[in-house]
Amino acid sequence: MAGRRVVVFPSSAELGPVLAQLVTSRAEKAIASHGRFTLGLSGGSLVSMLGKELPALPDLDCSKWVVGFCDERLVPFDDPESTYGLYKGQLFSKVNIPDSGILTIDSSLPVNECAEDYTRKLKEAFPDDKFPVFDLLLLGMGPDGHTCSLFPDHPLLEETKKIVASISDSPKPPPQRVTMTFPVVNSARCVAFVSTGGSKAPVLKEVLEGREGPAYPAARVVPTNGELFWLVDDPAASSLTIQVERLGSGAKL
Ligand SMILES: O=C1O[C@H](COP(=O)(O)O)[C@@H](O)[C@H](O)[C@H]1O
């Protein structure tokens, strides 16, 4: 597929530093062009990777960063399932993103109101955009092919109007979540999936090489005008037959 880069690393130890370089290079570019860097974070395994790699960078300046969440679980921030709570402990406490630049859900609200409240926060942060245009979205993919909290065969896959949607029947716990919709994901200037581990190999092959039947949610991420990266490790890539780029930890994207 034109414009898509599938990049394979020997392990997540080599992938992590290149992900950090991608974040800082897109941050520099965004700040030079429009004065701030808007970053959307996913949860799951990304949290510990970013929490390790970003604070380790010398002279990292996040004072012009605005950070949102691609999806979030509707649990209190001190619950171990809270994506914000995990990032707070592992990343936000170690770098200088202003508190006002971190767009969180209000986890005290019922799930529909929580989605409306988060929609309002995103609209305020992106007043000029019909759908927020993030400089970079970092996505994960579950072994079932979901991304954000967009799960296979769920009606939310067809959402075309909302910026943020609520979900009360997530097949992966916790059941109540809010999620960015595909129109937002596909409006981003750059989207990078990070997918590691052998449990992802069968679905990664179908997402990247096609399958019979409906496309997995992750395969529906095709930015309209933006870049698309798949950063994967060898175990996740073990079933691929397409051409991939093979890089090590010093690479630049
Ligand atoms: O539940 C979720 O899972 C996905 C995938 O997580 P991973 O640990 O398999 O990488 C994640 O991207 C999403 O934000 C999260 O809510």
C-alpha cells in the first residue's frame, strides 16, 4: 500500500528508541510549523515503552506539547486499568508537559456524558478543525485486531460524525470506555502503530496482507493525507510475506 511503512526490529528493545526518535522528530516539525505538537496516546503496552524511552532522552522539552488519549477506560485515575493513571506514573511525572496540555476524560461522569465532555475538550483544543488533526497518533493493536477501543464487528466502526464515542460493551475489560473515532484517527498527520510479541503475528498478517471477510479495525486506519507506520518486532512479524524494512535501534524515521 502506498505511503505505508512496515518497519521490523529484532525486538522491542531496538524498536523503543526509534519510536522515541519518531515522536521527537514529529514534535520538532510540528512546533516549527504551527507552534505546538499534538500527540494522541494509546494505552496497553505503549505506556511502559514511552515511559522508558522518552524521559531518557537528553534535553527533551515538552512545554509545547498537547496530549490526548486515543481511547480511555472509564475507571478512576488511580485504578490500574486507567491509561491516564499509568502515563501519569510512568511518563507525565518525568517530563515537562504542562498540566493544561494533557486532555483527560472526566472519569466521574457516566460513559455517554464522559464522551461528550471529552469531545468538548478536543473541540476546544482544535477549534479550527471539523475533526481534530493530531500531529501524531500512537496506536496499539490487540490480538483481535482492535485499535483504540474500536473492536471487530462493533457498530462504532461505522461512526462518521462523532469525534469521540462511548462504548459500554467492550469485549476487553473494562467494558466502559471512550474512544476516538475513525474520522479522527484518519485525519492525523502521522499515525504509528506499535505491535510487539508473537501473539500479534496471525492478526498482523491479516491486517497488513488482507483477509477474506470484513477488515479488522486496525486495517481501517488509512490516514487521508498523513503518514502511516507499522513498527513491529520480529515475533509479531514472523508470519509476514510482504516486503518490510528491517531497522535497528539507531534508525531515524
Ligand atoms: O485495551 C487496549 O488495548 C490496545 C492494545 O494494547 P496492547 O497492549 O495489545 O498494545 C490499546 O492500544 C488500547 O489503547 C487499549 O485501551
